[in-house]
Amino acid sequence: MPTRGPKTTDLIIVHQEDRKSRTRARAHLAHNGIRKRIQKQRGSDDDSLPSPGSKAVVTPSIAPPVALSGFSMVEYLISTNIFLDLSSTWGVSPAVCPGPANLSHTLSRASDALECIFRANLAFHWLDLNLGTTPEEKRNMKVAALTYRGQALVLAQKELLRCRGSGSTSCDTIRRPVHPANREICFGIVLRMLQLDYRFARCDVQAHFLACRQLLRGSSDVGLPVDHQSIGALASTIRNPHLHHLMITFECVNCTPNSVIWDDADLGFLTNHLCQFVNRLKSCEVVSTENRSLDESIPLTPARVPPCTILWRCLTKRPTSIPSNIYRDVCESSAQIGALLLICSVFFDYEDGLEGTDTSIPSQCVEELENALFALGEENAVSSALNTAWLLAGGVGLPLLQRRARLWSVSGMLYALKRSSSLDLTITTSGDVVNAEYVKQVCLGFLSSPWRQS
């Protein structure tokens, strides 16, 4: 009987003051720990993870022993963890952990309404993939999907009424004040119902967007945002990190000009904010070019985001349709621009001294994001810009200070682009035209140029 060789263990000595050792340790943990956890969840012994474009869903490894009804099939799909493959349909690699499906399943435990919405998602997805072998199976699953959605609507109405302590069933219910402790439950239900109907009902969902905005702002004492402090106060209304992660990601990648946060009353402020931000990026790029031409003696650091990194490939890739996104309901271009604006804002604030004097923090954020992308595998990471956007929305690669305010501020700038009447996401203000491609090139020029560390 052959003997098993000794198990080798990598030993990394980490010195807190040594940046290289900390970087190596983070990369080691990201590459080994996260990948092993994902492989264990997916039951894979393979070191290589499948790309999100290879399969939109993986069928259960063990077929049900007997024919199941639609409701029983949904329970079977949950028990076999097949719902995890729903993450790839949002353009996010299944190697990302936690992914959209993980967070959706976690949120579903918060209330019966969210549980029904989660099951309706599974049933509709099973139907759209045409996994049924007989007309009877398809009919049973359709009955289950519609039943779960109907139950979700009834339970959602009861939950909204309970949270407000009102017995009224009028349409003004959602406008009434809601206790902060109940706001997240109400908002989570409406947001998940919005995502369900946005993907599967394929109907007008403006009423859902309006309900989300009213829950976030209608009962809040915070007025229209005029600066970063008021945006931060508004961002604090959602405390659940999982719910906030799903909300920000959906806000940035959905293909509609609607928003769960912003409305037309904010458009003037958001448009001016976007144009000022882009102009500042452009002016920094011009100054950097002039300094290089003058060959100043002040030492310059390497590029803000080195071109040899996986992150740079994700930020510069040409947006295309994502094979795993079979519903064609996410916008990779919007996700990519959002990621660019977020990273640029981090360098901006710390180079200008607005968030502190430690100018090494932006580089540490880039390293953290690069390590997370490296853990996915380069092929998986660059297959979709949604991977970078999803990680950033969860806080990876962002400083702790004003993290949510930064995310909300960038979502507002994206909303200003989306609200344009032009097909190329173009806005015009004071004679200047700013479109998505222009914003992308300015951001890339800023990130590719060197910067000075104090």
C-alpha cells in the first residue's frame, strides 16, 4: 500500500510594519483559503473553477428518486444548493463568495415574505432554463412559481401594515412614517420583489422603484443631498450589510433609467457633481502629463493602478454581453464605470488630504481588491466587470471611512448618466458633453498616471 507523502505547509512571517509581508500574507490567504472554501461548497475536487460563461446553471448531481411536484422540486433545489448557481446569471462568477445567491438566501430567513420571494425566484429560473422533461412538470412548476409570488405579495402587504401599526389598506400606506427598526424589513421585501419582477415578470417596475425611494427617503428627516455629509446620513438608513450590498449592486447594474435611491429632484445636483468630478480627474491628468514633460526632480510613484494587474484588465476590458447572464438584464458598462469612479474617488480624497494624511491607503485598497480578484482566478475575474463591481459594493478595496457615503455618491453619478435621453449615456450641461465612454477614458487616464506620496 503506497504511503502518503508528508503534508507541506507554507509558513509566512508577517511583520506589521513590513508592507510586503502583509501583502504576501493577504494574497496567500485569498488564494488558498477562499478557493478551498468555494470548492468545498461546490463539492469540487478540481483546482480550476469553471468560468461563469461556461454554464448558466449546474443541474443537481443526484436526480430526485421520484417525480416531484412543483413545490417539492423547489425544496429539492434548495436542499441541493443549486440556487448558488443563480449568482452567475447576474454576471458574477460562481467563485465569488458570498455571491448574490448567498446573500439572497440569507435575507430570505428574515421574513416569510422574503422566503416566498426566494422560492419564486428558484421556480421561475427553473422554468426559464427549460429543465422540465414533461409538460406536466413544467405546468406544476409554473403553478408553484405563481403561487409563491402571490403569497409573497399578500405577506408583503401584511408586513408593511404591521411595521406601520396601521390597519389601513390604502395606497398611502407606504408613505406613512416607519420605525427605523422596521425600515430594513420593509425595504428588503420591496427590493426583493422589485428584483423578482424586474427579471421574471418583464413588466413595468417603476412602482417598485418608487416604493423603494419612499421607504428610504419619504420617512427620513434627511432632505435632498447637497454635500457628502447629507449623503452619508441618508446612506445610514440601511444598516444590514447584506441588504446594502444587494441594493448598491442592483442600483449600478440594472438596465433601466430608474433608481431605488435617486429621483428627478436630485438630477441637477448629481449632474453637476458628476461633471465636477470628471473635470477634476481631467485636470489631474493634465498636471501629471506636464510634470512628466518637465522631468521634475520630485520622485513619482508607479501608476495608481499598474497595467500588469488583473484589476487593470477588468477596468479596461470592452463591455460585452455576458454569456451567463441569460436574461440580458445587467449592464456591464455601467458596472465598469461605477468601479472606475469608486477607485478614482479613493485616490482623490487621500491625495487631497480630505480623508486623512496617510496616502498609502489607496494603494492598500488596490492591493486588497487585486488579491480578491486573484483568488477567483484570472480567467474568472476578467470574464465580467460585474466581479469587480460586486466586490467593491461589498466594501472590498474601499477604506472604512465614509465607505457607504462613497458608494451612494457614485451611484448618484451613474444615475445622472442613465437619466440621459441619449442611447450612449450622454448628458449635456453648460455646453459640455459627458458620456460613458468619455468618463471611462478620463478615469483610466487618471489611474494610469503616477502620483506623489507624501
